[in-house]
Amino acid sequence: MSDHIVSNNKSKEKSDHLVIVGGGSAAFAAAIKASELNARVTMINDGLPLGGTCVNVGCVPSKTLIRAAETVHRANNHGFAGIKTSGQVDDFKMIMANKRALVEQLRQAKYIDVVAGLPGFSRIDGRAEIISPNMVTVNGKRISADKILIATGATTKIPEISGLDKCGYLTSATALDLDELPESLIVLGGRYIALEMAQMFSRFGSRVTILQRSSRILPQEMEDLTGELTRYLTGEGIEIVTGVAIEQAFEDSGDTIVEAVVDGDNRTFKASQLLVATGRKANTHGFGLDTAGVELDGDGFLKVNDSLQTNVENIYGAGDVTGEPMFVYTAAYEGALAAENAFSGSMKKRNYAPLPWVIFTDPQVAGVGLDESAAQKEGINAESSVLSLSHVPRSLAARDTRGFIKLVRDTDSDKLIGARIVAPEGSELLMEVTLAIKHGITVKEIISAFHPYLTLSEGVKLAAITFGKSVEKLSCCAV
């Protein structure tokens, strides 16, 4: 590979030097923080373009395509009598072209242009290899460093299935860059990415089958949530098969065939495309981690302490390469924290509590804090209230009452400790409950706060009221 070096030396003199291996969200957050702390930064990136997974093949492209698919679905399923609309995919290539334009726009504005203005920043395109705690090689050149940050991200974990390596399977990255809509699609997996991709392609017009190894989708969540989402997905025509043990996969006449055992019965599934969404693995191979003596955990992720140091004092890790949680916002948080610890000497510890999360299906699935099961395991006296959206005026007015809002409180203190939400745009409710949990706000205090009528956020107040009485007995706006 020929050298591609971008350097900005219009700065006051800087002494400490951070070498970042990677070019995603953790890397950029670290670069910005290190520059603020008056360190020189060299970012060495290989693989995905600058911006990493999120902007190139993850959050940004998937969410704009999910919204496009939702637009088609809404045109055919809006719930308002007296209005006749219809929607269909007229030009799939155009949809993908618009997606690519958005990706390029955000990559330039939020990544390339941002670091271009950082004093003392240099970027090198190439494969970095760490040869010692203070030395990295790239494109045949040696670069010394006071500190090194490994922020190389993660990629799709491909399961060991006989014949799969000979099939032209899709990953979440390649599926988001197709030029032709698959007539039919088998999705391996039943968690975040698998469910988002399955519904998106189904709404675009593909016939979709989900094959999930566990007994239900989202097995880490409680059955009320997974059952609700399953009902909506199957109601849209998506086939969900659980308890699947795949025997083999192969191609036949342009289709992909998957043979499996389901509840003791042999079954065969066929589709024009196969999407593998069964988890993520760390990008740790080929960076010289063995040479530098950097340890990995049992699952192959970078082993770091709560201050994001590896076992090698000068080498830090941040983002998806360190394992769960794998969100762009936690990656950025870790990148900034690692840089701060490296150059300020503060040695702050990472703290995710409370950590909100979202699955961008429709209805969206969102959560923060503990559910009843987790609270019980922690020995907390807890109870929950569950409010159907059929009791939320905003949902009634919008003619879309799919889902529920569930709040979990500590009965000893009345403090909110968790929430689970299944609702159209339910993610927009997350920050109220997240801040309530973070700052120890009680259910009584949530009820006493004004929530504008005919907003979805009013549902949080109604769910809080439900701890003490049925909202069915209340008039509009009554408390």
C-alpha cells in the first residue's frame, strides 16, 4: 500500500504523542480529547474508511434505510379511515444511492473535517503493527509513541456451519450495500441487528425467514417484551423459527439452502440470499498484539481494566474491540476516557450506569436499567407497572397503539430503577427515564412533573401513575 499521510502541524508545540490504531468512533473521540490535553496524535487506519462501522456500514446507513422501508410500510398501513394511500419500492438503486450520499456527507463533515482542524494531528492509511509498548510500524516506517490506543473495532462473527464458507452469504455490512432487492432472505440470528435487518428487507418487499438458535428472539430480555415484538413481526409476514440447530448450508441453482433440526424435526429452508447476523468478534488479528504482549480475554476481545488499560502499561483499548457494550456512544465515551487517563493521570474508571439502548425495529424496543428479573437477582425488592399504549392519548390520536411502557421501581425507596419500552419512536422516551434512574428520582416525583398532553412522554407519567391506580379510571389530564 502506498503511503497516504494527512498532517496538520499548525499548532503550538506539543510533547506527548498518542498513536491510535483504528479510525472509528473510539479513535476519533480519543484524538479530540488527546489534542485538548496538548498531545500530538497519529491515527493509523486500515480497512473501513474513516469513521469506522457506525457511519460507513452500521448506524447511519441502516437507520436511513430502515426509515425508507418504514415509509413504504406506512403508506400501506396508516390506520386512518377515509385516506387511501399506497407505497412500493420503485427504484431500489436510487434508495441505495441516497444512502451512500448521506454516508459520504456525514463521513466528511463529522470525521474527516473534524480532525483536519486538530493541531498536531496526523493520519496515515495503512496496517499498523505494534512491535513494542512504545513503537508501531506502518508501511515500513517506525513511529514512536508515548501511549498507544487500540481502537480497531469488531466485525461479524461467522458461525461454524458446514458449507457456509462456500455460500455467498451477506453480513450486515454487505447487506446495506446491495443494488438489487433480494426476492427472499434467510436471516441467521435473533438479536438487534438480525431483527432490524429482517424487518427492513421485509418492508422493502423481500420474503424473510428468521432462524434463531434460542427458544425466542432477544433471549436476554423478558418474555413479555420478546412476545410483543414477535407478534408484530410475524403480523407483518416475517417467519420466525426458534430452537434451530443448523446442520449445513449450500447453494443450489442460485438459491441458498439451509438444512436444520427444529424441535427434533428435519427442516429445509430456501432463499435467494442468506444474511448472517449472529454476533460480533474483535478485530485483533494482524496488529502485533502477541509481539507487544497484549492479552485477550477468553472470547478474543482486548482485555482491559476499568481504566481501559491493557496489561501493558502504555497500551490502552477502547470501543468494540474490548467487547460489550457495542454501541457507538459507548465507544466514543471509552475513547475519550482512555485518552484522558493516558495523559492526565486521572485513571478514571468507566461507568455505564444507567446505559440506555435501542433496537430500531418498528415498534422500537428500548430499555435502560433493570427489569424485574435482573432486580430480583440483585436482591432488590422491586415491582413493575405496565401500561399499554392503548391508554396513551397520543397513541390513540395517531391511530397506532402498538406496544407498552414498563417501569420498574425499588419498592423500599420508590426510586425508578429500570424501564422497558415497546413503542413507535419509543427511543424518544429513554432520556427521561435514564436521567430519573441516574439521579435517583422517585416515581412520585415523576408523577408530580408536568407532562404535556398528547405527547408520547405523557405515557411515562401514566405508567408511573399505574403503580398506584388504574389509568382507565382517570379522565384526560387527570392525576
